[in-house]
Amino acid sequence: MPEIEGYKVVPLRLSADRPLELCHQIYMREHFIRLEDTDKPKGRTLFLLNVPPYVTEQSLGTFFRTKVDIPNKVSFAERPGRNESEKWQQHYIPFSSPTAPFKFKVAYVVFHKNTGVKRALQLDSIDLFNSDGNCVLESGMQLWHLQYQKHILNEKELQARIDKYMESYDKREQEALEAAKNSEADAEGWVTVGKQGRNAGFEQKESVVGRLEEKIVRGKKKKELENFYTFQIRESKMKNIVELRKKFEEDKQKIEALKKTRRFRPF
């Protein structure tokens, strides 16, 4: 089979009677990167490009187990990269039907022995059909029907998963409450303050909370800058003039009142 830029071109056959020139082409080579990856060991990992959406990990694993060697792991990724295989699994949503992204992808096949990669590169085709010539993959209307059926969740199984999750959640909450009573720090180093325990904190009554809020407001007012901006200085001067005039008028009224009572004796 031909090679393109170090990749061996291998046809993907879904039936025995389909001509090779009409088959989908997959590109594969030995996987190697500069930084060592424990999940994809050097010398035992096969890298495949242009893998169709309908190809599954199970079907690839079955083929290589039959033709080459027992693979330790078959994983997919949207693009080549160190952590792309982990990102491929992040589509899972709790309490939903887990479905893999339906798109073209890359594949990593980790073999049990070092000879697995060499034997795989000697293959003339990747045959995903059984001895009877029937394809082992679901395709066409059958695939769409299967995907639709997977979206329909079993109510009993879903309820069991929810009950199990809530049981675990209640257990964590109870442990957190017990830790708060004993004033113990949690895993992140935080201490929950409640009415029980040594550090019971303050009692959250309306009167207590109101006094605390008033104290906080007074503290904020004290921290505000006075006569810092130009408009503050101008307003302060005008306010001072108004107060002086007001005081002057009050003093005049007091003097008039003293004159009337003849108690005003300037000399």
C-alpha cells in the first residue's frame, strides 16, 4: 500500500465484496512524541488518522486482537495531542445517556507487545466485517435508530442512579455538619461556623444583624475621603457659608430678644 508523509494508507473495508479503491482510507504510523506519555508508551502505540464517526473502539479492538495482537487500550480523540483523549470523554453529562461525539477522529491503539505496531503496519486493509461478510458496525438507518433508542433513558435505572447520588450527597452534608460541630477544617482548610462547637460565632438575630450592618455602614463613611476632589471642596465652602449666615441670623434674633427684655448692657 502507498505511503504519504510517513503514514501508511490502508483501506477500511466494511464488506468483503467492496472494491479497495472505493473504500474509505485510513492513515496510520507508529506514535511517537518528544515528551514521554505513560498512557501511550513508545514502541507499543499505533496512531491512526481519518477514522470515520461510525467506527467504535470495540470494533477496532476486536480487529487488531484477531489480526495482530491483544491491544491493551483503544482510545479516540478529536485531534492529535497529549491530553486530547481525556477531552474526548468530557462530553458525558450526569443523569443522561452517554454518547460519543459523532465526528471524524484520530485513534490510539496500545498493544501488549512491542511487535504489535510492526505487525499492524504490515496489514493491507482494516476489515470490520465477520467471517460471514457482514459488517460488525451499525450504519445508515440502523445506526440512526440505535442512537435514538440510546437517548431514551430507562426510568428505573435513572431513578436508581439519582437515589445513589443523593444518598452520597446526604452523607457528605452530614459529615460537613459534624465537622462544623467539632470546629474541624474541611479538605480545603475551611472551618464552618455555626451555633454549636467551640467557635459558635454570633447569634444571627435581626437585632444583632442590624447593629452589625449599622456598624459596617458607619465604618465605610469614616473611610470616605473628604475635601479630596474639587467639587467636594467647592460644596464644603458653600455649605460653610450657608451655616455662617444661618448662625448670624440666629445671633441677630438673640440680640433683638435681649433688647426687648432690656437685659442687653454692652457697657
